[in-house]
Amino acid sequence: MEDLSNPTTTTVTVFARHSGECKKTDPQWKRCNCRKSLYIYANGKVTYRSAKTRSWEQAERVAQAERDSRDPVKLRLREIEAAESAKAAVAITVVAALDRWTKGFKDQPPSTAKAYRVSVAKITRWATLKKVKYLKDVTADMLDEWRGEWSPAAERIDDRLNASSQNQFLTRLKAFFTWATNLNLINRDPSRSLQSIRPKGEQTWPLTPQQFEELLTATAKYDEDRRRDSDRFGAALRVIFRVQKWTGLRVGDVLKLARTDLVGNRLVLTTQKTKADFDRILPDDVAEALRSLPPQPGAHPDYFFWSKESSHLSLTSRWTKRVKLLRPHLHFVDDHGEMLEFHSQMLRDTFAVDMLLAGMPLEDVSRLLTHKSVRTTERYYARWVKSREKKLEEKMVEVMRRMGAKVSTPNV
């Protein structure tokens, strides 16, 4: 029993606060569902603290953590560990830190581990170029300047990243520096102030009808480039693209379609990203093309494209690589004549913009896209809402003129 007369004594115990409905009164009774609390005697004072749980086992873990935080031996060991880590921070190089970080990749899926290895190589090349040897010498200004160089038109090929890739790499870069800071390999996280890169409206790009036909034609050329029949996925890509164009589904949702999701010409599923219920009618020919698609190599019989074993990310990554092989056969340009790289997201954009230009309210398009907020839809498609309003105005002027009115339209 603790000596309460000794102010150096520390005791932390769990007890139950029984409710009025509980038949038990013993504060040490462990098997009821009443709230658990901590009795703490330290520095000659008694305090009580909620364990924020009804589980005795969980409360014991909270109590043990409280004991550890007050144990002078463990406190001293943590001080020694922090001091040793501080010494290591002075000497550890960028390469050594990255090598240590990559040891945690072995438990990751192969596609994830590969993405992190690519990031490690990119960070290593940057540090070498900047002649930064030690991790402690990396500053926030240096990282901010480097991020400003990430663009599709960057002078160095290693720095060329589209908006999506920029955010993915930024996430891994920040994860590395957060890890290093948590281990006291560096005293401050230089990546902390780096903000996510928001996609700009100009990067939302729907396909014109001519471009969509060019895309479908390119899938045939894709097959011509393949040497083995097992590598020819042109027919499958055509179906995927047509489903996306007429539903606005993300490519990952199309790739995980089960055969039971297609009932007649209706698709019924739950989306991967937003977990939204999705119930849409397809054009008859698109539904028939999906239903008639031959079994794909490696796909489970219950699914059109998925093996039922790979993760959602690795499935999408595998098909994204096939989509990239179409690019040499495409010649998409923007309004300024600049080359556009095709991404499957463009088909989701095509669906949204086609609906808007056909007169569908933005709020309805937002629901069709399964956006959680209409503000998200506005951020990406506001410019085409204006185009829709322009078209409506042109129709209104045409009707007014047919009615005999003289209408002058300003040159804007």
C-alpha cells in the first residue's frame, strides 16, 4: 500500500464509476460497461482523471502510460535517447536518412513501394544537384524553391510533373521529413509550410467529340504496337472510355465493376472514393459493349477487369500505364495550340461539361459526379457554367429576333 505521507510516492490505479443502473458497487469490478477513471497520487496530492473508455483493459493501458510518463528512470532514458538522436541529427546525411526511411517499405504493396523508391531517387538527385549533404542543412526556402520548379515544362526532365503527380510527390516528400522530425533526426520539419498544390481550372479539360473519336481510334493503333495477343487491351480500353464518358465515373470505379453491377442497361454500385450510391442508365450500345467484352487476362469471372486479389491502387496503376501507351498516337492541343497529355480524368470532365452545356443545373451535375459539395464542382467547372449561360443567351436573342424584335449584342 502506498505511503501517502511520502510526497515522492506515485500511484496510478484504475477504478470504475458505476452508473445508477449498474448492479455493482465495487470500484475494482472490471466486467461492467461503466466509465473507467484513474486515481492518481503524485507529489503529495490526489487527483482523478477520466480514462475516456469503458473498457478496463484499455483503461489499464492509459494508466500504464501515465505511470511511464512519471517514472524517473524512464524519463531519464528518454532524455538520453533524445540527446543521442540530437547528436545523430548533426551527422546524418540525406542519403543515409533516405536509406533508413526506405527500410519501412518492405511491408507496402509493390506498387506503393515502387512509388516511394522513385521519390527517394528524385530527392537524392535534388540533394546532389544542390550539393546538400546533411539532412539538417535542408531549409524550407530550398524546398519551396524546388517545388516551384515542378511543372510539365520544367527545364530538367526529373522536375516535370503534372498537378496530380506534384501532389503525390509532395505527400511523400512531407512524409519523409515528418518521419525524420519525429525520430529527432532533424530539429525542425522544413516541409511543414509547403501547401498542397490545388489543380487550376485550366487543368480541367473535356474532350471534343472529334478528340473522343481520335481516342477510340488510337486504341486500335495501341493493339498494332503490341507483339503478343495477351498484351492487346485496345478493345477493353474502348469500353472503359465509353463507360466513363457516359457516366462520369472515375477510372478506378470502372475497373472494379462486377458483372452483377450491370443490370440491363443500368449500372448500380458504390463508388470507391466517396462511398456514394451510384445508379445510372447507360446508352444501350455502351451497355452491350461492356456486357459483350471478352474475359480479360487475369480477371476474376465475376468481374470485368479485376482479379479480386490486387488492391484498388495497383489495379488502377496497371491500367493507367496502358493508357499512357496511347499518348504517342494522340495529338490533343488546348486553346493556345499547346500539346495536351491525355488522362482518363478527361473523360469524367467530358461527361460533366457535356451535361452542363446541354442545360443541366450545376447542382444536378454535382450529384451525378458524386461530389460531396457543389463547391467542388464549381471549382473545376465554373468556366463551362459561363459557356452554358452564353449559349442560353444566344438562343434567347435568336428567339427574340424571330419575334420581330431588334436586338443588338455587344462585342465582348
